Amino acid sequence: MRAKVLGVPSPLAVGFEITHRCNLRCSYCDRNRRLSHEMSLGEILEALGGLRRLGMCALSLDGGEPLVHEDIDTVVRWLSDHGVLLRINTNGVLIGRHTDAIRHMSKVKISLDGPPSVHDAVRGQGSFWRAVRGALMARDLGCKVEFTCVVGPHNLGHVDDLLGIAQRLGLEVVFQPLRGSLVRSATREPTPLDDRIRDLFRRIEAFKTAGAPVGNRWSSLKHFRGWPDDTPLPCAAGWINATLDPEGNLFACAQTDRTGIKNNVIELGAEEAFRRLCRSGCRQCWCARVVEENYAWGCRADAFLPPRAAAGGAS
Ligand SMILES: C[S@@+](CC[C@H](N)C(=O)[O-])C[C@H]1O[C@@H](n2cnc3c(N)ncnc32)[C@H](O)[C@@H]1O
Ligand code: SF4
Ligand code: SF4
């Protein structure tokens, strides 16, 4: 809370896109190609060491697919040895080959876009069952596991099927909206589908109220009711959060438009790269867990109440 109370920023929680390479080619994703100057193992540990000295105590592995990185096991061991709390975002396919690394995760978040036919249409034949097998394996290793589902035209009518599957597996699903791009501008043009997405998030709220395994907190569900209209919210990006890309560039948030931006930890040092971050936030917060952390960071207790209690019965 030093960042909040004293106004001194510190990268307590870092998102690390260790590689943008991926073993899948999901139809809506544009963060799945190798960047030309990926850091070497030595540079990765140097960058992480710098962030650790600045206060990093939690790190979420992301990608691309983090488990395709040849040094993932070594990097995880290093982070664990340095007392960093670890999470991973993964498509789940390679979990069986990295059980030693997975064991160190406090949470494993596996993407699941719908029932088998829907998931495989977006992510490739056979990927649904490989994701589910990965989820069960991670659970058997003792990790907390949740599914992440990006909601868009590909799965609008299949959310109840997915919740039924999750219920049978005893796992929760966290929902968040599809964006036009993961690496370009945050601005989003309205589309004719937007009303249906908003309606769907209201239905997801109702499913949660009825006891379905919806992993979102109320705060992110309420936030997504208005998607994609701009919604102001407290933003911890650059204050306690930062995102490191495979080349060592540091951003306040994964949502930053990266076109032409370099802010390299290896060239500048972690302290200077972190100092240079933009801390002005945006109004298009879309990642459910980040939205929830932002409302918590802003001490917005009202956002965490169930819809009826928060709105005095009006919602
Ligand atoms: C980029 S992936 C990286 C981790 C891993 N490869 C996976 O698929 O979970 C992280 C999350 O971003 C989501 N994603 C990919 N493209 C997206 C987009 N255009 N809009 C919103 N989410 C997207 C994926 O569905 C996944 O849940
Ligand atoms: S969403 Fe994940 S698994 Fe799919 S292509 Fe993108 S990085 Fe790969
Ligand atoms: S408000 Fe915008 S900048 Fe802040 S965490 Fe959310 S997406 Fe990132």
C-alpha cells in the first residue's frame, strides 16, 4: 500500500508475456507470433531481478503461450526461489509436460471458449479436451484452477452450456469481453453486436445469482454491463502493476497501445523503465481480474456488492 498511501509507485504485481509464440492460432488473437528480439534467459533474469528489487512480489505468466518457452521451467524456479507468488494464463495444452513448473502456481487460468464444438472452431481441433485435461491435471497437482472465457460473436449462444460443463468439473469460469486487438489501440468502434454482449453479461449476472459457477466478482460483471462504452474506474496500472513483453519492454498495462513504443528494461534498467510509465489509465478496462483489482485499489466497496443490494433494488 506504499504506492497508494505515499504516492510512491512500485511494480508489486507484474504481468510477464514471456513469449508471443504460441502452439495455437485462435481466430480472434493477434498476440501469437514471435517478436524479433526476444530476451535471452540471462536478460529475462536480469529484468526480473530489477523488478524484484523495485518491489515485485507477484507475477502472472502470459503470452502467447508461456508453456512453449524453452526456459519456462528455469524462470519459474527462479521466481519461486525469490519468493514471488505465481499465476499463469495458458491454453492448457502443455501442462502435462511442465508439471514441476505448474506445481509452483498459486493459480492456473485456462482459456475455455465454450463447449467442444465452439472451442475447437476457434482454437483448433482437439484443443477443448486438451484444455480440460490440463485443467484436471493442474487441479490434481494442488493448484487453484479457473477457466477464462472471452465472450464474442463466436460463443454468444453457448455460455449456459459452458457453465454446465464447468459445474460438472467443479470449476469456475471467469468471463470477459472480446476486443478488436490485444496489441493495438484501446479505442473500440461500436458494432451491432454490442447490445447482445451487454445482455449476455446481464444474463451471466443472473446465472451467478442463481448459483452457477461464475468466477467473476460482481464488480467486473457490473462493469461489463456497459461494454464497450467508456467506463471510468480507478486504475492501478503503473502504480502497483506493470506488464513486461518478451523483448523486455515495460508497459503500465497490457492494454497499452504498443505501436512503436519501446521502454526497455535491459537498455534503461528497471528503475528508469518503470519511472517512465504512463499512469493515466483508460476507460476500456476489459480483463475481468484487472477490473476487479482496480475497483479494490480504488476502495470501491460498493462495486463488490450483489447488483440488487448495490442499486437499492433497482438493477
Ligand atoms: C493472449 S492469451 C495468452 C495465454 C494463453 N495462450 C491462453 O490462450 O490463455 C490470454 C487471454 O487473452 C484472450 N484473448 C486473445 N485475443 C483476445 C482478444 N482479441 N480480445 C480479448 N481477449 C483475447 C485469450 O482468450 C486468453 O484468455
Ligand atoms: S489466445 Fe492464447 S492460445 Fe490462442 S492464439 Fe492467442 S496466445 Fe495462443
Ligand atoms: S483502466 Fe485501462 S490502463 Fe488501467 S488497468 Fe484497465 S485497461 Fe489498463
